[in-house]
Amino acid sequence: MAHFHIEVDESGPMASYTPLEPGEYPLQIIDAQPSNSQNQRRQLQVNYQVEAPHPDAGRKFNEWYSVSAVPKKDGGTFNQLDTIKRLFRAAGANFNIDPQNGAFDFDSDELKGRSIIAELKINEYTGSDGEVRRQNKVRKFSMANGAAEAAATAAPTSNGNGAKPPARPTTMTRPTAAKAVSRPAAPARPQARR
């Protein structure tokens, strides 16, 4: 057993997070998992790390993508399922879209360890304490070289990303109007030949 002794000095200001400058970055997805927002809405939390040879290699940041329908200030709702689909395609990760009802099934573990190229921007918002905060947001995704090569050599599927549909149960599925539903994926249906 290792023994640690850490002295904490709480008299000074808290360390602040400095976001990465806007631009294009090679990123590795360190972790991706379902979570709940403060309002108990389903979301996908993705932890990114800048890869070498970029000068900011090793820097990390998180992004949360809403899976549940979130109310807009001007009425209506939105979610980020299309953004999540673009992330899976850029990472060359497996997912499945049901051609009959458009349901989107995926396993968040498929993203772990995969690399992408992302264009980052800085988002400013006012926290509950009235302070203006800045954080990184991924604006666009594209395939890293390894993912592009794998997608080019794989057989095409119904999702168009060149990867096989997931064989494992999914961790999240398309939300209903009331709430997101977690359930195992339905077994693949054989298509009738004409």
C-alpha cells in the first residue's frame, strides 16, 4: 500500500481552466459513456485528449451531447443525435440505424481509444454564479488517417460508415418524446430478397 501526504492550500484562488485556441486538433477519445444532466436528461459524455505531434498533446477536455429532447427558449426541442452520428462516422465506430423506423442504436464503448480530427471553437456562457466562463466545443469532426483507411476497406452497411453493425447490446437508443430509453438492441432482421 502506498502512503500519500498532500497539503491543501485553500487560501488562494481556484485554478482556472484555459480552453484550447480555436483550430483543428488531432484528438483521441479517452472515454465515452452515458450520463444524466443536472436536469436528469440523458446525454453522452465524451472525454477527448489532444494527440501528438500537436504542440498541445496531452491536454484534455470533455463534451456532453444531449440524447434527450431538450426544450428551446423559443419553443420546440432539440437533441444532438445527428452530431453523435457524425462523431461515430468520423471515428469509424460501429452503430446501426434501423431502416424501418430510423432508430439509432450504438454502444458508447465503440468510441473509446479511437482518433478523430476535430475543429474546436470556444463557447462562452454565464455560470450560475454570474461569472463568464469559456470552454471548448467541437465544431466539426473528420476521420483521422487510420479511421479513413479502415472505413475505405470495410464492406458498406446500412449506416454508410463502412463498419459492421454492433454485435453487442447498445447502451443507449433513440429517445422517445417523453424520455430517452436504455435497452438492448433488437436482433438484426434478415432482409427479404426480391
